Amino acid sequence: ERRNCKLKGNYGVAVLLDEYIVNILPEGGRKSKVVFLYEITQENGIEEMKEYNLSSYSTLLKSEVVRADGSILPAEKGDGTLVFSDLKIGDVIYIEYEDFDSNSGRFYKDFNLGCYFNSVYPSVEVIFALIHPTEMQYLTSFKNGNIPSTTKKINTKTCTIWKTNNVPPTPLNEDFSFPYSDLTNSVKVSTIKSWKEI
């Protein structure tokens, strides 16, 4: 239902879904899950997406190409690289992975996280979800505009979801242009009230 994206960018790729869910564990540390759905919208997107780099700390859950006819082609897996061969316009690339961070030391129960809501590719839907113990307090700050959020209870935890739709790509990065971080719309969530605490 997300396929055949009408959003256009410079790289022949559209993000149908960018979902980043972080579960803060009561004992400290966090578990996160990331889902990306990319659609090849133009010829240059084939070259753009034929290789995808993944952190060596991530656990890959799914990496495949879903063709327009519904057939599925698994990615070839290299050393921290996913290879998608024989891509065609209209193909959707599905990547899903998770990370586990166990903090230690004085700030083992603290977190300082960020999420970007736009990128060099146009996006149909971008979601950042933070699941945390209900009593946990944290600060939220935005860069280049607010993103609306909704909150709901999940058992003994609270889930806050920031979501935006139909996001245009960031401008092309050229010599003497603003740093990429100045062009992006982002949210930062942190339990550290002041860096003087460190």
C-alpha cells in the first residue's frame, strides 16, 4: 500500500517507512529496533542502493528485496555490508535490525538519544518511538521545527511516538553549504539535564 511513491528526490530513492523504536530498560541500558523500507523510484536509485552498510554491532533481522509481483529476493550479506543485486525501478528494499546497549558506570541508567526526521531521500512516513518506565523523566528538544507526539501506556511503561509524513528531502549538499546537521529536522531526548553533571 506504500509502494509507487510520488515523492521525488535527487537520488532515485524514496523512504516508504523509517521507524526507530527505543525501549529503555528499567535496569539500565536499552534495546532498539530499526525498520527501513526504500523504494527505487528512478534509474539512479539502483546504483544508490546496491550496497548498504550496517554497523557491526547491529543484529540483522531482515534484508530483502520485494518485487512489484510480490516475489522476494534475499540480500547477499558481506562483512557489515548488504548487497542488493539486480535491482529494478519499483523494487522495495526491506531492512530490519536491532541493537542492544548496556551502559555501565555512573550514568548507566541515563540516555541521550537523537532521531532525524528528514534525509537526502524523501520520506512517506518517519516514526521515532521511546518506550520507558513511566516514572522516568527526560528532556526533549527539537531542531528546525517541532514534531507532534502521542503518548500511550504499555503495561508498566509509557510509549511516546513522534511521527511525520510526506517529508521532502534535504537540499543537495554543495560546497560552502550549511553542515548537514543544520539542515535536518531532529529531536533529542535526554535524561542528562546539564552536561556540567558529567
